[in-house]
Amino acid sequence: MTAVDPTDTATIRHVVHIRLDTSLDDDLRAALESDLRRLADEHPHAVRATLHRDLGRRPNAPVSATWMVCLDFVTMADFEAYLASPVHRDFLQTHQPSMAYISAIQVPIE
């Protein structure tokens, strides 16, 4: 009996947490936030995307994120295509230096 990898048939949810340094220059912050909204709005290769901003109750806590992005992909191939897409690649290339951290997780969803 062959085990089936659930990511072969499951919808994939890609969740990203981004923390911006609270002292980040306002112009850099505005550009990052604008491009992040564009990325979520266009969500290339994804069937849906949501973008959430932290409520800001504890922005200086070391575990707080500023943004959470969730993107759902029908297949792992769609997710891989998203990672290689110009919109995603350009966003990271332009803005990753402005991030205090970025973390991501991919999980199968039903």
C-alpha cells in the first residue's frame, strides 16, 4: 500500500506573518503596505486571499506580527507557481529588507 501525500490532493493554505520594525520610515512602511495589499488583491495562482493587520494592542511585544496574509491554492503546483510569480518575487525583493521578520507555513485544508 502506497501512502498518499495529502498535499497532492488538498487545497493548500499559505499563511505569512510579517513584522515591521516600529521605527520603520513612514514612506517605506506606506510602500510596503501598498504593495502587500496589491499582492493580496491580485493573489496570482491563488483562489482567494485575505490580508489582516494586527490590532496594535502590543506592537512592541517580541512575538507580535504587523500583518497576516492567507492565500489558498487548489494545488501544490499552483502554490509553487505563486512563489515564482513576478508579483511575489518583486514584493520580497523590494520589501524583505524592511521587515523585522517574516515567517510562513503551508497546511492542507479541506
